[in-house]
Amino acid sequence: MIRNRAARRSAQAHRQAALLRLTTRIVSAHTEDDIYRAMVDGLHDEAVGYSFLGAFILDPENGDRVLRASAGWPDAPESWRVHKGEGISERAVEDGTLHYTPDVTRESRYLPSRVRGSEVDVPLRINGETIGVLVVESDELDAFDEEDFEILGAAADQASIAIARVRLLEAERRRADEQKALLDTLADLSSELELSRVLQAVIDRAVTQLGVTGGEVAIYDEEREDLVVVASRSVGKDSTGTRLKLDEGAMGAVARTLEPLIIPSYHEWMGRSEKYSDITVHSVMAAPLLIGRRLVGAIATVHSDPKRVFVKEDLRLLNMFAPQAAIAIENARLYTAAQRQRQYFESLVLNSPVAIVSLGLDQEVVSCNPAFEKLFGYSSDEAIGRSLDDLISTADTRSEAEAYTREAFDHAVHGIGRRRRKDGAFVDVEILGVPVVVDGEQLGLMGLYHDITELLEARRDAEAANSAKSQFLANMSHELRTPLNAIIGYSEMLQEEVEDLGQANLVPDLAKIQIAGRHLLALINDVLDLSKIEAGKMDLYLEEFDVQEMVEDVATTVRPLIEKNANRLEVHCPPAVGEMRGDLTKIRQMLLNLLSNASKFTSGGQIDLDVARDRDGGGEELVFRVRDTGIGMTPEQQQRVFEAFSQAEASTARKFGGTGLGLAISKRFCEMMGGGIELESEPGKGSTFTIRLPTAAIAAAEPHA
């Protein structure tokens, strides 16, 4: 009896030691497989006494229970799978509690095996979720009791805690590895700014980091609102250059939804693109490339192995990678655009015929283009680092040049001046100075010099020639006017004498001489007026006069001419228009010119002269409006009607006559009195000329009040 108690105490001691070793081995295990092995081996210890054990872990994708470690089953298949819905151990998975089966052969879910006795199924749980089941079997019926349940439950709990710890460490390690991989990716992508290389680096990194067969990257074209494939690797063909509409194919789909996508079997997917009908890839994973919510492009990764199906973990990694790729691509695009813009402006400056020089804040030359070297004779090496004003200014022009420089640092400045070349010669230049400001920070200024020496010489020659022409015309007009006045006077005298002598048959011929002389005198007067205006010798004779009286006088003078073409003249000039101060003679001349033109180009129609007093932003003005129902003018004819010696067209000149000076002179007269003349016309519907003059004109010689 004493010997039996001693044997029991010894057996219990051995069992406690074995359980302690079990706990130690589970706690010290470094991987999940080590934990499973420690658990089944420890419980299989002779001192503990369990014969057949297996650790089955759930496959999260399909719910199968996969054998990860076993003891007492030498013929157990490696990674044996028990499918969902099979085997009595599934009960422990379903409700998360221990299940005991005294006789396994009586259970409908029992899968026949070498053991036909009893079975205990203990769930392995982490944070309330069942991750697997510990299966313990015996050849004997009803071989387990409460003490066994307690030991097996404790072992399962210890293993579950250890598994949770290992998984946590593994997750942390994986996150650390992912972060390192992302940092490495970001460093690699950031180190390259040439767009084509960045694009290829993005797809190469994605293939390596995600462990896929291949992939491709597309950039979003905002103008065309589609995607263009810009880099590809091992997708079954070279897809570079392929354009995809939004919603077309995997990348088009994610570009539209801005959400990632997993396609387990691409050829069975309804959204596949016909442009990829000849590729052999199996599964596809795609994600949009976004900066914020702005679409930059899309990335797709592919795998050709049917056994490799993308899962949520793969998508998580792609989603971590995609923003880094988007930033890298956008940076490269901005860099490429900036480089192109820089090259464009550099080419523009280098090839510009205008001399261009850049100054720093210290007003020293930073750079200059070949045109500057050619114009001023200084090479870049001679100019850079020196004061621009020291290089091209003299004592006489120094203060002007410095003033331009000071102003150009504040705002754009434009002018004309004379600058000195390296050889001491002078050059006339048009000057433009503009400040150089980047992101609100002033960096310097840019000076542009256009050589206008020949232009100024040509201008001076033209002005001299024009002055000589005007003087010549003025002199000739005076020389012609004297004999014409004599001809007109003698023709009038002869008309009176032949009438007194009773030779009336000679009167018409003498009248023709008189009319032709007066017409020629009017033409000469127009030429003389234009010459005086161009020579700056036309004066204004300002006086106060009654506008209505002047208008009636004009109407009386021109009415016979208007009625000659069967036209009607309507004058609207209310007494309220009052008086004005201006050159009475020139205003009469302008109105007579407009009315005679209206009569000339109108036949059997109506001509209106309207006068009104109006007020604009600058003060009161008199508005004279001459409207006819004549032939009108095209827009092209209207553009040149106020040019000297110009008429609407050659056929008009032949039919209606005239020199084309009247409107040009009228326009100049209006401008001399501070007013203007406007035209509205439509072919076949007539023309309207509007003269606007201030009620108190100021002569050029008079000071402004």
C-alpha cells in the first residue's frame, strides 16, 4: 500500500516536471511552428501520457484546418487539410469551446483514421478569435477525464498566448521591414528625377517588393482624360504607349473609382480590355496613383501562376507603395517640365537678337547673351561680375542709366537712350528693365537692349523728307493759288463784259473756267491745310459763337449741292445747344465736308444733320452727327477712310471724284480741338459720321486752366 502511494507520488512528480518542461518550451519558442511542435511533443511525453496529438491551424482564406505539427502519427500527411464542414474537431472551431467525444465512431462528422477510440478537441484562441484546434486522440474509449481537460486546456491557453506574442512580434517585424522597404523605395525613387527612369524604377520596385510576375504604370492625361501606359514589365507584351479610357481595363477601372481592385482571374473578368486579350496573366491587382484625391495615374501588378491569388495583404502592400510612387512620378514630371521650360527660355535668350543681361542684387552682371556681346563688344568673361553702368555708360549718361537701374528693381521700366560700346563708339538703344522675382523674393533684374541706331537715323531722314515735302507743298500751293485767283477773277470780269456786249454764247465757257478754277483752288487749299498740319504750323483761331446760327449758315450753303442729287436735308439743332468756343472756320469746313460727301454718295435719299449738347466723364461736349442713306462702306473701307489721299476704293474715286483729303483733314482738326470723329457704316444702308468737340476747345498755344 505504501509502495503504491510512493509510485503515484513519483508519477505525479514526473508529470508535473513534464508539464513544466512543456510550459518552458512553449514560452521559449521563437516561431509558430516551434510553438506547435513544443505543445504536441510536450503533451506526448511519457510522463504526461497522451498518445496521438495534432495542431490544426485555420486557413483564413477558405476555413480549412491545416495540420502544422503532430505526435504519435508517424504516417500523418504533411500539411494535411481538413476541409470546412468535415471532421468532429470543427465543433471546437465553431463555438470556441472544448469538446470531448468518448466514442468517435458514433459521430457523423468523424473522418476514419487509425484511431477509433476517444478524442478531445481544444480550441486555440487569440483575442476571442479561434485560430485553430488541438486534437488529442486515444485508442481507448472514454479515455479522458476532467484532469485531462484541465491539462490540455492549460497547454492550449499557453500555446495561444505564445502564438499571439510571436504573431505580434512578426507583425511588428513585418511592418518594420515594410517601412524599411518603403523608405528604400522612396530613397531610390527620389534620387532619380528623369521621368522615364523613374517610371521604370517604379514598376521594377513594385514587382520586387510585392513578389509578382510583372506590372505596368500608366499616367493620367488631363487634356485627353485617359490613361497612357508609360512603363511595363513582363505582362506578356510591350504595352508602352497603350491608351486606356477611364473604366477600360483594370487600370481604367481604378482610375474611375479611385479605389484599388483585385481580379482573381483576369480572363473571366467582365471589365477586361480587348487591348489585353492576347496576354496570359492570371490574376491582376491594380491601384490608382493619387496625390490627395488628384489622379496622377494607375499601377497594375500581375501574376501568371494560377495558384498565386492576390489577397488583402497583397493589396495592403500595394496601397502602401502607390502613394510613394505617385509622389515620385509627380516630382519627376514637375522636374521634367521645369527642365524643358528652362531649356526653352535658355534657348530663347541665347538666340534672341535683342541684347539681354541679368544683374544680381548688387547690380553686377550675372549673365549675358551673345547678342549683348555683339552689341557692346564685351565677352561674357569680361562682363560677368562687373557693374553694368560702368561697362556701357559715360559721365553724361551715367545718372540716366543709374535711374533706370534703380527703377527696374521696383517695376518694369522702358525708354530710349544712348550707351557706349567697348570700343568707345555710341549706340542708340531701346531699353527695357524688369525685376526678377521668384516666390515673392527679388533675385535681381533683367535688362534688354534693342539697337535702334539705324531706326532712329531712318526716322530722322523720314522726318526731314516729310518736312521738306510739306514745305514744298506749302510753297507750291502759294505759288499756284496766286495765278488761280487771277484766273477766277478775270473769268468773272469777262462774264460780266460779254453779257454787256450781248455775247451770251460765251458765258457758259467762261463759267466752266470759273468752276474749274474754284475746284482746283479748293484742292490746293486742302493740300495746303494738310501740309500745315503735318509741319505743325496750323493754328487754331478760337472764338465764342452761336452753334445754331453756324449750323443754319452751313445748311444754307450746302443745300443746293444736296438738292442737285435729289436728296433731302433735315437739320435738327435746338436753340438749347447754345454757344461754344472753338475755331468757327474749321468747324464749318468739317461740316461742309461731311455734308458734301453725304450728298455725293447718296442719290434720291435723305441726309440728316443732328446737333446736341452731351456730357461725358470729362465735361460737356457738342455732338455733330451727319447721317445719310447712301452706298455705305465695308469694314475694310472704313479702316482706311481717314487716311490722307485715300478713298474707299479706286472705282469710287473714278465715279465720284475727290482727292481723299477731306476726311483726313477733318480728323486732324477734331484732334487739334481736343475732340474726335467716329464712323458707323453698312454697305447699301448708308453711313453716319459723328464729330465730338469740347464746348470750350483749348488751342495748343494756350495753357490748360
